[in-house]
Amino acid sequence: MQHKLFRLLLPATILLAAFVDPPRKRKLFLVGDSTMSDKVQKAFPETGWGTMFAKFVDTSNTVVYNRAQNGRSTKSFLADNLWAPILDSLSTGDLVLIQFGHNDEVPTKKQATTEAEFQQNLLRYVSEARARKAIPILITPAARRKFGPDGKLEDTHRVYAELVRKIAAKESVPLIELDGKSQALLQSMGPESSKLLFNHLKPGEHPNYPEGKIDDTHFSELGARRMAEIVYASLKELHPGDILDHFYKPIPKKN
């Protein structure tokens, strides 16, 4: 009798399972500029830290959307309609990591913002993400490699990084201190070794840059990974919600 009942119920169980939605994957959006963005092949080995950060994420339960774009500021990211599609797809509990400043702070760039505009734009990102019940996280801009004659790293983001901290404190937004921690990393490596973290190439070293390249803003693969490590470690400290469930777990050691 039990076997007969099992045979009767099994097709119905299978049919019911077919109509049950699988668990929703959390979405993680990266919003920012070229130091975070994915790169076209012809730019390699220049690498955005967002590209390396995505490799830490457990894709079985989380989807990373790197929407950072080269040359964008808080203003141009909005004006170029890059923010609106992100808002439309946000759901409760999704994460939005926001890093701007590199282009906002350069007054000669058309996408530059005043200090007041920068703060106003950051507030907009935060408030609109929260309105969709997503979790915004502000990130101070990754440090540039600029050493003075005394071997000390210059704080090139001093004003705009402080504005990010100000908004984070005022609005109780989780903050990742990428500027300060990346400065400490560069200083510890010194003027020469820190070149390894950036897109520094000798003539003939890579076919994409036959004449070589000296770029103290954009990262090499190694530099992007080190920045991603800082962001990941900071997220673990912040622990917004169940964030650790969305990253790969360490491989168990064999006895």
C-alpha cells in the first residue's frame, strides 16, 4: 500500500518542484570609475579592482554586476544614464558598492564636481538605493602612486576622500576606507616596489603598449587584486547582513 501511494505521489511532487522558484541570488553592484571597472582587452594588463573582487564572490548565490565605467564621476555616471538601470533592478538586500572621487576632484575635467555637488550626488546614490531596500556601501577612492622627494606618499584624494567619510558618518552608511589602507600599502612598499601595483610597462614588454606605459592611477593585475583584498577584508569587518555567506569559503585542509 505504501509503495502504491509513493508511486502516486511522486509525479505530483516532481510537478510541484518544477513550479517552485529557486532561491533568489543576491545582486552585488559595483558603481564607480576606471579604477574599479572591467577593461577591454586592448587595455590589458590594466585591471580594475572590481574585476578581481568579482572572483572572490560565490556565484552559486550571488551575481556581481560591475557597472563602473572609465572616466566617470558622480555627476557623469548619472548624466550618462548608468545609475537608472541599476536602480530599476535593485531588490531587498542587494549590495551597492560606490567609489568615486578620481574624476570628481580634477577641476579641468568636464565631469568634475564641486565639493557641494559631490556630496549631493553621493547622498542621492545612498537615498535612492535605500529606497529600494538595498544596502549602499561607500568607498573612499583608491590611492594614486605619487611619492614626494622625501619618499613620502602624497595624499592626492585628501579633500574628496574626506567628503566620502563625512557623508558616510552623517547618513550612517557603511564605509570602506580604501584610500587610507591603500596609501598604507603603497607607503610600506616604497617608491620602487609599489610600481608593481600599477600599469608600469617597459617598451616592448607588452604588445598593447609597444612604447611602454607609466600609469600611477590604474592598476596591474597584482595591484587590482591587492585593492580587492582590502575591500573584501573591510566588508568582513563591516559584516552588513549575511555578507560572508556570499563569498567563497576556504578549502578545507586535508588531514
